[in-house]
Amino acid sequence: MKSSRRLTMSLTAVVSTLGLVAAGCSSTDDTADNSGKTLKEGEVAQITWLHRIPDKEGAPTVNELVEQFNQAHPDIQVTPERMQGSATESYAKINSIVAAGKDVPCLTMIGNERVPDMIGSMMDVSQYTDKVKDNYWEGLYNKAKVGDKVYGLPFGASPILFYYRADLFEQYGISVPTTWEEYKAAAKTVREKSEGKSYMGAFLTDEPMWTNALVTSEGADWFGYDPSTQEWSVSITGDESKKVADNLDTMVADDLVVPMQRWGQDFGKALADGTLLSTIGGAWEAPLIADTAPSTSGNWKIAQIPHFEASTTTVGQNGGTIGAVLKGCEYPEQAIEFANWWATNIEGLTGLGLLPAAKADNIETPANLKEFYSGQDYYSEFITANNNAPTIHWAPKIAATMKVLKDKQGTIGSGGTVAEELEAGQQQAVASLTDAGLKVTE
């Protein structure tokens, strides 16, 4: 379906009707009063914010940035608390906190793909976000919406970019590829000239969202909803997905890319010692690569990703979050005031190596990261990629599908294929929606 607004309105009705909300949530009544307390004169709104943002050496920490807000807003005091464990694990913890109904934090971070799953734990704050929605790119603001309800504000964007060792590209006599055919040709050159010691890049065996970003960069949308028939469509094995899967499987089979965990120890070492000449990853990779391979400072650059056709400009997103207001928050208006301050604090966010979701025509690259990336003012590449983000949709009960995709992706390099991974994801998505009582077409 082409209208994201119609889809999300339909999603609201579906979720409400079927009760597709987080198990054990303290409330599933979206009609409840979400106005919170009115802040009285002399009263201070105490806001707890659960986040997953790492600090960046040489830049103000998350706590220091929050303190800047607190000093400028004496009637609102925010306490940041960094969540431990994986993002997937955090959702169950958030649901449990909301279900308990005691000391519920006002704000947390929810992955864009999990918003439909987490409706039962989040508060509709559209009456407060309407005042600031023009601060954000529409497509990113809509990530926090389901129908006409808004559950927070977009905290970050994460289009995928091409990160590469400019010095090694020159050494091997290769250029930045604009197509996958050029990528494979360069990969063959690297394997030959390095005598099998180096690779153009890696296939990330623990990042199904990475695979999704590559697929959506070619125009795919895994889910859709037809309000006239009340049917969901699932096309994880659609034509674009199959084309990407075949390309990836071929490169793995031909030893042009090496299967490797993004979050394993070998990945960082491979970036630092030249085993990997490049990687495709979200905007959040920029500071992580700098932290992982400091000895290579001044040798890296960033470009747009390759496509099957050089004229294609679409760039998928690997990640992205919203700052969600949780049910039970006593001061939702003040929580949104802080969330908007945080999301529009361009200087503070770029210092942490993040790509803001707020509108910005120009963003100055932090000096330390600019030095690492060969003096490149690379935020212009980030903005270009972000402006070419496609509109995609996620369905309820996505967690089970993502688990299957991740498990299958982990078998790449040891007998498994991307084609098999996507087929398993297709079957799981259809089963999850069918088990929830929804009509599904393939």
C-alpha cells in the first residue's frame, strides 16, 4: 500500500481490535487520560530517561548534555539511566516495568521496527508533539506514529553508508563502487593482490536489520496492509529481496566477502589490520569505527552505497529509534519538552557521532571524527543518504520474525544461505500474523 498514513491508521485499528500489545502491560486502554499532571508553581517534574547511547571520547557525555538541559530548565529535572543488555532484551524489561506500575520512567528508547509491538506500554502524546513536529523530517516523525496516535519523537536516523580505507583502495588500484558489479570486480582484485589475506568487506552474520537495509535500498517493503480487504501482505521473499539474496549468496560462495559477526571481536581487528577494506553500515558506525581502529586515523572515507543500477539513490535504514513516553509517566508534557530538546541538539548529538532526526540542511562534522575520516566533512553524505530513505512498514509480532532471521543469518558461511534465511522469515511472519487472527496474503 502506498499511503503510510492509511496503513498506520489501519494498524491502529488492527492492534486495538486484536489486543496485540505487550503481554502484561499495565494498561491497554488508548482512550485513557494521558494528560499527566499539571506542573504547579514551584513544583519540579522529575523525569527518568532509560537510554542506550554510549559516550564518545572527546565529546560531552550523555549525562553532561542532560545537565545542560537541567540547568536551563529548573522546573524539569531529567535523570538519564543507561540500559544494560541487548536492545531486544530491553523491551521485555520495559514491559515489566510498565506492568508493575511503580516508578515507571517517563522516557525510553524503542527501535522503529518495534513500535507496533510496544503500543501497550506507550502513551499517546500527540497533544504535545503536534507543537514541535515541524522540527523533524516527516518520514522520521511518522516512525513514532501509529494511526493518529504519536508515542514520542524520533531520536535518530541510521541510513547505511559505505565506509572504506582510502589508502588501501589506492594501494590496490580500486575505486569506490557505485554498482554491485563494480563491487564484485573490486573484491576480486583485493583477493588476488592481497594473496587471499584481505577482503573488500564482510557479510554480517548477526545483523538481520543490515540485510533488511540492503533490501529496502533496492525498493522492497516487506509488509503492507490493504484496508479495503483488511489483509496484510508479507513479501520478505519478494523480487527485490531475492535479487539481493542471490547477490550476497554469490559473493559468499565465491569468497569475495567473509562471513563475520559485526559484534564479535574479529570484526574490529579486521578493520584495524586491513583484513577488511570496507564495510556497509548505519550512520552510527562512524564513531564506532574510529573507536575500534584508532591507529588507522586519516585513512578512512565515507561514500554512498552501491546499487544494482548506478541511477538508484534509495538508501535503507539500519536501525533508528524513537524517544517513547511510557504509560504511567506523570509528566508527559515535560518529557516531550526534554525529548524535543535532545533530538534537536544538533551539536550535542553529532558530538556523540549520531545522526539527528531533526531537520538540518547542514551539519558540521565533529573535528575529531573529521580528522579520522581524512578531513572529510562526511555529514553531507549522511544527509544525502537520509533524504533518500524509503518509506517502509513493519507489522505486529515482528519480534518472532526477527529472531528467525537472526538465527538463520548466523548460519551464513557454514552451509546456510540468505535465500533460506528470507524464506524462513517469510514463513514465520505469515504464521505470526495468522496466529494473531489476521488475514494474510503472500
